[in-house]
Amino acid sequence: MQRIRFPRVGANRALDLVNFFVADVQTGFGPFVAVYLTTHKWTQVEIGFALTLGTMTSLVGQLPAGALVDSMRNKRAAAAGALIGIIAAALLLALQPTQLPVLLAQMLHGFSSCVITPAIAAISLRMAGYAALGERLGRNARFSSIGNGLAAAVMGATGAYFSSQFVFFLTAALCVPALLALWSIGPGPHAREQTTCDVMDLSGLKRLLVDRRLLIFAICVMLFHLSNAAMLPLAGAAVTMRAGHLANIIIAACIVVPQAVVALFSPWVGRAAERIGRKKLLLLGWGALPLRGLLLAVLPGSWLLIAGQAVSGISAAVFGVLLPLLAADLTVGTSHFNLCMGILGLAMYLGAAVSTTMSGGVADAAGMDAAFFMLAGVGLVGFLVVWLAMPETRPTAIEISPATPG
Amino acid sequence: MQRSALVLGVLAAVLAGSVAQADEVPLPSAVQSVPPEDAEAILGQRVTDPDGAEIGRLVDVLVDANGQPQAAVIDFGGFMGVGNRKIAVHWGALRFTPRDPKRKIALDMTPDQIKAAPEFRNPNKAAAVVTPADPNASSP
């Protein structure tokens, strides 16, 4: 009996570490690709193309990746495969910064990212069961944000001393503890009921898409990122325009402080979601977003913008916990959890992709404050949609009891 | 056999062509050796302030019809890819010292001048090239 009980405690800790190391790995990837390719004399147009290819792969890959993870009986193997894909992408970038390998690496990383997010959520679901999923997702979000914040602080502060090539070797190396942590979660009852028969279950997609709650939530997610994604880059631009030589320290705080808020706040979100339901928390998270936009627009100077950014920690914690939680709520009794994560991921990427272009256009035409007001307005629309249209999705005890692992 | 004859024919034609060209414009064939201390590759290089602190990277060069460099596009600052911006600075504001590995490219501009400079966005539109307020004062 003890052999079964001890690993369960350890399995939760191991999953914490998986979240931590995967966040580390993902933090390094994005920002350093541009710098790295610049040092290898890539032109701005070529760099833009490589980055866009990565984003497009993530966008197009969401649904196939979700369906793929659904069809794999062993979700740990799916996550491990994605990590190996990221190792390959990082090594390709570090060793061969020429056209074809870099484009291949970008696509490999884009697709691996599509797989690893739902796979970790699926492992969490099987480990905690529907009844305790909120608490488990709160822990996931906490350790991801600790990993993100720490990696951003360390890499940003020391990045100037290392070559960008070193960052990619480090990224590849950090996948190893992630794989070890994944392995030490143990086999557990990860998959059985969560596996589809076909690799591409189109009928499952149709079944999901007739669920009105999912469509409304997908719109909420899309509006969230339409408002959210451009705020940090815009705040960064505002800081560089207003602050002198301390600009980079303020920007660092604008990145790290929200992560600290998420780390402190998300376990509470996870527990509260089980207690008071999803809707009130959705209102809190989606409501914090327009508030943040307003604060960023009206706060003077550059140091105070950190306070505006700190508010984003509240919405990020709610979003990080409730996106997978609602995906689970909406797929109770089916095996389409990951496909549902893919649909929501697609909505997120679509919103984010338009957000930066849209806010850039407004900032050029009418100034930065107008862009913040516009983003706040979009956030407010998202809040209203949640308030007026989104139903409570917390499943009843009867719905979830058969799925709780014994 | 027929094929090799064809190849030979093509080869001969090419050779004749290149000889004819060589007659018209004599090409200098001497190879000059330029050591890295005398000429440096600048794309992607770090740009420093006059004291040697890194402030950005040179990402592009704008040249005029004669191929003379007019301005350099420099990607400034930022933390983890947030808050960086590109500014086109007048070529005269840059000082090149290939022999000094610490400050191969130095920019004679104060942080306030850099902060106030408009962003360089679209290479197909008129570029806002920033010139130091008094170029004479900054030249040695």
C-alpha cells in the first residue's frame, strides 16, 4: 500500500517541477530568437518571417495537436515527445543558424508548444480528478509563473554576458530536468478514459462546437487576448519613451512583478473555483483587464506603470487556472479534453495575433494613451460577454463522481 | 558521344564569351587582404555609448545612390524582447574603432537624445534619421 501512497505525494511535487521547468524552457525561446538571428546577420525581414512561421505553426497546430494528445493513451509520452521536439529545435538553432534549420526549428517548437500545454493539463486532470482539478491547476499556474519570472529575471539580467547561442544550449539542457520530473510523476491512471479511438476525431470536434457554452467561452478567451496581448509590449514602449537609463529595470519589473502576483494568487483561484464557482472568478479576471488598460493609460511617469502591470497578475492567474478548468468542465464524460484545449488555444492565438497589429496601428495614428484606452475597451467588451452570456460551468457532484480516480 | 560534344561546344562558347568580356573591361585580379583590425563586419554588432556600455545592436545600414552610408538602424534596449525599438541614426554619429574589441561601434548620443528619437519602422517610407544636435561639437 505504501508503494502506492508515497508516489502520489511525490507525483504532485513532480508535476510542480514539470510546470516550473517547462516555463523556464519556454521563456528563453521567444525573445532570444530575434537577437540571436540578428547577431548572425539575418535581415529584419528574414527574422520577421521566421518568427511569424513559428506563430503560424502554433496557430494552425492547436486543433491537430489537441486531437493527437486525445488519441494518445499515454499523456506523459505526449509531453515527453513535445519536450524532445523542443530540445531538437533549440539545438538546431544553436548549431545551425541558417535558413532551413531555423525555419524547421521554429515549426518544431511551435508544434511542440501546442502539444505540451494540453498534455500537462491532461496529466493534471487524471492525477487530481474533476473534483480537485481547480486546486491542482492553481499549483500548476503558481509553478509556471515562478519558472517564467525567475527565468526572465535571470536570462534578462545575464543575457548581455552570454551569447544567445548559450541561451539555446541552456534551453535544451533545462528540458532534461523537465523530462526527469515528468518521468517521476509515475505511470498512474493517466489516460484510460481520456483517449479517443481515432487520431482525427472530426465528429468529436462537431460535438464540441455545438456546445453553446464553449463557443461563448472561446469568444471570451479571444477578446481577453485581443485586449491583453498588446498591453505589455505597449507598456514597454511607454517605459522606453519616458524613462532614461533605468528603462530596462522598469521593464524587467513590468514582466516579473505580474508573475509574482500570479504565483501568490493562483492557488487561491484554484480553491475558490471549487467553492464559489467559475463565473465570479471569470468576472474578476476579465474585469481586471480593462482596469489595467485604464491604469496604464492614465498613470504618469514610468515607475507607476509597474502598478498597472501588477493588476495583470490577477487576470493572468484567473486565465491560467480557469482556461483548463473550463475545458475540463465542458468535456466531462467525453474524451475530448485536449481538443477543447486546442479550440480555446486557437481562440487565444487569434486574439493575440490581431491585438499587437491593431494596437500598433492605433498607437501610430492617435498616440499611446489612445491605444491603451482601445485595449481597455476591448477588455470591457470581454467582461460584458462573460457577465451577460457566460453560464456557470461547475459540474454537479453527480456528473463528476464516476470520473474521480479511485 | 554526341552529348559530350555538345558539352564541349557549350564550354567553348562560354569561354569565348568570357574572353570577349575580358577584352572589353580588364578585371583586376589581384586579391587584397584586409585584416579585421582595418575593416569590420558591422551587421548584428553591439553598439556602445562613448564609455563602452552596450546600448543596442546595429541591424541595418541605409546607403545613398553612390553606396555611401547615410544612416544606421540601431535596435535599442529592451528586456527579454519587450520595450526595444529601432532608431535610424545619422552615419556621422557613429565612431568605428575595429581595433578596440570593447567598443567597435560607439554612438555619440546621450540617453535623452536616444529617448526622444522617433522610431524607425517602415524601410519603404521616409526614414526619420536622427542627427546629434551639434555634430561639430561631438567630432574630435
